Amino acid sequence: MSLMRRGEAVRHFPTTPREVFDVSGAGDTSLAALGLALAAGAPLETAIEFAILASGVAVGKVGTAAVEPAELLDVERARAPMDVKIGTLDAIVNDVKRWRAKGLRVGVTNGCFDVLHKDHIAHLARAREWCDRLIVGLDGDESGPVNDLASRAVVLAGLGLVDRVLPLVGVTPRRLVETIQPEVLIGGEAQRPDHVMGADLVAAYGGEVRSGAAL
């Protein structure tokens, strides 16, 4: 989208490449979002960015479809992943509800991930193959890791393989599993599936427990 003001150079606002299913209604969505942002008092530049964001979501759907606020938030999280991927259990529960409403399969794994190395990446990559969205429970600093919890959380959140990071402060891995009820729970390669924390809970509601790569 381009902005032209009298006496000023033309400004071009790029968008992020997306997988396009149908461009029907993209222009209408863009204009509606632009008008909404301006009506809310946003500067024209901000309104343009919002319009681009909304139309980008629209072209990812089949036919003319409404763009929901939660979908815009998901796209923004993808654009600025490190801070927004790190959340509380309550916030992640809300994310999971949105994901499941779209028919997405949720996976959970946990660990210390310090210092992050190639086997950690292999584990996360394997786990991500088994689900559409991956939540990582991150152990606290009780065991004296090299990097503190906040640093490790930021590093994990920066990985495209990881969708959410939950620092396990006041939350046990078992409570995470009990609350999220993931479709798949992933332990390390050396763990027997029935020895993974929370495996009994997952088995009780018919979920899947798998072992990933070596940690």
C-alpha cells in the first residue's frame, strides 16, 4: 500500500509474503480496517499498517470471510515472537482454545534447555512434526543452569519451532499437562512414554505420548 501526500515523497508500506488461498474481499477488508483504525483515532500510517495486516489474514481464507480479532493477534505474535510467545498458563489456555477452534493439534514438552544445543533443536523439531502448535514448559533455576530462566525463555521463544513458552514458576509439568490436555505429550528419547511426566493424564483422555530426540 502506498501513501501520497501533497508536497511529500511517496511512502510505500510493504507486507509480509503469505500463502494466498483466495483474494476475494481483500480490498474490502483493507478499506474496512483502514476506516476502523481512523475512526479509533489512529494516525494514517498506523491505519495503513492495520489494513495491510487485516487483508493479509483475509487472503489466507477461502472465499469472502470475516477477519477475527484473535487472528490479527496471532499474526502480530508471529511478527514479534520473542516477547509474546512467553506467557502465563492462563494466557496460553486462551491461545489453546483459539487453536482448537481451528482444528489444530496441540503438543506439550518440557525441559531445562540449557545450554541450547543441536540435540535440543532435534527434539523440538521432532515434537513439532507431531503437532500443529508446540508449547514448551521451561524448568526454573532451581538446578543452577548456566543461563537464567528469563534468558532461556527468550532463546526458546526466538525459535520458529516453538509456539509458546511457559516458565514453570509455581506451575509443575503435571499441572501444565492437566490444564492444557495436549493431543500429544512429548518426552525425551531416553524416556519410556509411560515415564513421561503427565503420561497417565494424557492416556486417560485418549491423547498420545511420544518420545522425541535425545536431550
